[in-house]
Amino acid sequence: MAWVLATLAGAAMLASSEWVRQRELFETDARIVHRLLSQRVVQHDAILATLSLLQPGRDGADADAPERRLPALYPQILSVQSLQPGATWPTVALQTAEIRSRTLQRAALGATDLAAGRYQLVLAAQPESYALDIDMRAMVPWSDWPHAPESSPVRVALELNGHSFVLQPGREAASLWRFDFHKHLAAESQPFNVQASRTLDWAFWPWGWMTAWALACAAALVALRHLQGQRAQRQRAEELLRLGQVTRLNTLGELAAGMAHELNQPLTAILASTQAASRLLDEDPPELTTARGAMTQAAAQARRASDVIQRMRRLVERPDLAGQTQAVNLADAASRALYLLQPECERRGVKPNLQASQPVTVLADAIALDQIVHNLLMNALQALEQSPADNRTLSVTVKSEDGKGELLVADSGPGITDDVLPRLFEPFFSTRDGGLGLGLSLSETLATQMGGALSAFNRKPQGAAFCLKLPLTTQP
């Protein structure tokens, strides 16, 4: 969706920029066309004014009169006609144009034939009046023309009274996009309207730049997604490292406590035996002092060893979690653990299903709760390795019941055998090669210290489930 939005926004900007650029180019060329044609029609007025001022030929039939040579200088002038005093023009259109010219005191338009691309321009003067026959196509200065007439998509025409003469055909097509230009020529005597238009088809739009922009957006989003994935992996690794450090510390405490418990009993027995031997030796007459000193020294060393182990047990003993509990959302804890274990789930082809119909807030230590849920999910994933890949399911259900918040982790693994189930939470008991057997024992201990409980049972038809119960709280 981000790629689509970015591509559409960029394409719109590129299209808008190209539209503005083409519009400005069209209007610039149209103004050049208008200026060139205006120069020519103004030139026609100037030629007539010069002829009326100089009156170069008194005999209209004189083939050598200077005005007869004008077509050689100006290709657009087909012929020059003059009216001798007392004579009349051969056509009604020329007579009407002369009358209008005298009234307006400027040149006037005579007969026009836009289909053939010709028109007449008349200037009434004394003693002679003059008329020019003009070729509209020849009056275009093609050498200075801004377009290539044969290939340009712009249509240019001169329009008068609903009729037009096409100077440049362009390429007309039905389209929603069109540029238009309309402006009258700069001579009042020749009131032609310059019309320029261009229709834009689909090939007009900058598809190459749009495609490049789409690819650039895709590359940028892929790079961003990759960076986000790396950042998420780094955060996940940091969280796993932190959780692993807490687990190792708690495991060390559990191990040290077990060692202290196991070693304290034989040390106590040694102490009792040496004390009894000391009393017996006290009753013997021979070398009592030496024996008594040896037994006393042994008893002192035994007490010292016992004191050392007791100190070690106090050092590694876990602090009481009752004073560290707070309000924790049980579903959030499950979500955090699933997020950390997402790579493990993907590697095993497992898609966890978290079900939490309503918020359940329990009173717990957040770190200890994360460790418990992490242990339960990791055990479930390890159990699912023994099931076929197409029959691996893992569900986490969060609910409240009987004043307790419950988190149930269920898998479709092989389940727990009857002989293992009673010993599941014993310290140092493990059915996995290389396992210490402290994960579930530690989890149960942590749950108990938070006022909760941890239990396990088999599911039907297959699989195992672990249920963590913690006290509910109304604290937000």
C-alpha cells in the first residue's frame, strides 16, 4: 500500500510537471506563430501605404510600373491592382472594400477565399487606389517557423467568420487533454484569428520517468523493510540475550540452592560423627589429648565448611518476588514471548495462535512472567519437532477464571508419558539430551513466589498443555 501511494503521488507530480512544461512550450510556440504572422499582415499594410504615398505608376496598363515587380520581392503577393481616376473596380467586393477603406481611412479586406487560401486587401487613395492579392500559405515565414509542419502535433489555422485556412495540420484526435490558443492578428485591416491547438494522447505522459520512479520507490521500500527487519532482529536478539541472562542467573541460583541442600546433609553427618568420636575418645586414657585435638580440629573444619555453604546459599538465593509484583497484561506478555520466538516458529513451520477475548491483568513480576512464558513456549516448540510438519499447532489462550488469570500453552506434540508427568517439575530432571532439568522447576518456583501456580496435563487426542495461573488485579 505504501508503494502504491508513493508511486501514485510521484507519478502525479511527474505528470503535472510534464503537463506544465508542455503547456508552456505550446504557448511559447503559439505566441511566436502569432508574432510572425502579425509581422506579415502589418507588412501588407505598409506596402499599400507606400504605394498610395509614392503613386509609382500613373498608367495601370504599364507592365514596367514598379508595383508590378512587388510579387518578385514578396512571394505572398500574387498581384497588385491599381484603380485609375474615374475607373471602377472589376468586382463588387473590391468596390465595397474601397468604400469601407475610405470610411475607415485604412486598408480594408476585400474578397476572401479561405478554402483556396487567398484574400484581397484594398487601400483607397488619391489619385489611385491599390489592391493586393495575397497567398495565405506563402505569407508564412517557414524559415523562422517554430514547428516542423509535416510532423508537428500542433494544428495552426487562420480563422475568419467561421471559416478557416489550415497552415499546419498537426495531429487531431479524441482526447481528454487539449491545449488551445486564440488571438487576433495585429492588423485591424486583416482581422484573422490565429488558432493553435494540440491534443494529448497516452504517449504524451512521461511513462519512462514514472516507471523509474516506481522502481525507485520499490527499491527504497525494500531497503527500508530490510533495515526494519534488521532492527527487529537486533531488538529480538537483545531481548533474548537479556532474558537469557536472567535465566542463567536464576538457574545459577537454583543450582547453588540445590548444591547447598545436597552438601549440607553430609556435612551435618560428619559434624555429628566427629563430635561423637570426640566424646568417645575423651573416655580413653591413652593419648587422649592428641585424639581429642584431632577430633576437635575436624569438627571445627566441618563447621567451617557448613558455614561457607550456608553463606553461598544466602548469596545465590533469589530475592522474594512478592515485593516486586505489579499489574501486567497477560496477553501482552504472551505477545512479547511470541515475538521473540518468531524465528524459532518460522524455522519449525509453526504458526502460533494467540486467543485473548478480553484483557486479563494479573499481579506479577514482568521479567519473571516473561521468563515463564518463554520457557513454556520453547518447550512446546521442541516437542513439536517430534510431530509431522503438517500437524504442528501451537495455541496460547488467555482468560480469567475463579479470580485467577490463566495462560494456557497447548501443542500438538507427542504429549507427556505417565511416568514423566509426576516428576516434570523436579529440579535436575530432564527427558531431553543435554538438558539441565531446571527450566520447568524454575518456572514453577517463580510462579509460586508470585502467588500463582503452574501445572501440566495431556490433551486429547494428542499433545500437552501447561497452565499458568496468577492472581488477578484491578490495578490498571
